[in-house]
Amino acid sequence: MSTTTAPRAGTRIQTRPVSRLAATGFMAVCTAYFLLPLWWLVVASSTTRGGLTDTSLWFQGQFELLTNVRHVLTYQDGIYLRWMLNSVLYASIGALVGTLIASMAGYALAKYVFPGREVVFNVILAGVLVPATALALPLFLLFSKVDQTDSFWSVLLPSIVSPFGVYLARIYAAAAVPDELLESARLDGAGEFRAFFTISTRLMGPALVTIFLFQFVSIWNNYLLPLVMLQNTKLYPVTLGLATWNSQKAIAGNLQLYVVVGALLSIIPLVIAFLALQRFWQSGLSEGAVK
């Protein structure tokens, strides 16, 4: 009767060269699939208005990227910079406040026992299934009651609500924050808020970064809510502003090129946010591996 022994600790699992090559090839194809539209944006933004329709996947003619960027930033008295600033404010403030609220709510649902806890969690979980398009009209009617439809708050306040963030925070807090550690903190005289902000938030770091990035990207790409709420072009985010330019391209021929260049510039904050926060994901994965 044959027996099998488990691999010893510290030994590396050998992988077949064919499997490794197939996995590498699959990842390369996926990478090319996701990066190809970005590369097209760079190439299209570097051409002239006449060469935009004939844009290939490589540079042709003169490299006009810097000139096109300057024209976009100065068009209509620099309205594009105002749109970018609005998007940064909407996304950064909404993501920060939304992450704080979601983390505190998820932590409370995971670590405190109170009547109706599961009912509250199920209601929040049901909110994940509700599409944002179904909420646009009710939100407009609510803000119109208080005469705040065409304001900064009409876009910011709905953006700080994240049912998925609450769900993720609860799941992660239940797994990553030991009850014994919280009891020790309470015995040492730490209050609930101090225990949350000094102990729990550090253990929930990867989850908080994930919630923040999800919120940031969701608010940055939001188009329908600002379209319904806003009329003042100075309050537009960059998504709504570029859509406005795209609808006017028949009147001003340069706007088609400006929309492409503006779309390229609009992804730069997203790339910076992901590159700046990815180390928190890596630290969370390494800590989980050590544990």
C-alpha cells in the first residue's frame, strides 16, 4: 500500500515549463488587450486633426502631442482644467469620506452584536444590487426639494455612499481583526474609537485601500449623476465636460481631437492613484502569506 508524503516546509513546488509558458502567454495577451486602447489614445493624441481618422497603432507624421495638450488646456479659457479640478475634488473627497463611513459601518457590523444587525446588513447588501441609473431620478427629486440640484453637494453627497464598501469592510474586519486584540485594548483603557483608529484600521489597511480605489474610480467615471444634477458647466466633472465637447464636434471641428487628448489626460490621475497605493496591497498579501 503506497503512501504519499506532504512536501516539506521550505521546498518549492516545481512547475512544468509548458504550464509556465502558457500562463505567461495568457498574461501577455491580457496585458496587451488592456493596454491597446491606452496606446491608441497616445498615438491618436499625437496626430493632427486631419490625421485623426486615419490613425493607426504607430506614430505618423509630426509628433503634435504637446501642442494638442496645450490647445486643450487653453480652450475656452482653460475650462478643461476646471473640469479636472472638479473631478479631483469629487473623487478624492468622496472616496475619503466614503471609505471612512464604509469602514466604520463594516467594522461595527462585524464586531458588535446588536438587535437587527443581520437585517441592517442584508439591506445594505441589497443596495449593492441596485444600479446607479435607478437612483439618479430619485436623488434629483430629493435634492430639488432643498434647492441643491445645481451645486457641488448634489454630486458629492450621493458619491460617499458605498454599500459594497460596507460589505467588504465587514468581511475583512471579521477575518483580520481578532476579538482578543480588541479585548486587550479595552482592558488597557482604550475607547472604542481609539481602538478602531489605532488598531483596526492598520489591520484593515488592504481593505481600506481597495474601498478607496473602488470609490475613486467609480466617482471619477460617473457620468449620469452629474448629467442629471448639474447645469452650470463650471461644476462639470471631466467625464461630462468631454461628453459636452463630443456633442459639439459638428460645430467646432477641433473638438473631436480635443476629446481624444482630454480622455488621455483624464486617466493620468487614475494611474497615479493605482501606482501610489499598490504597495499597500503588496504589504497586505505578504502579511497574509507570513501568517
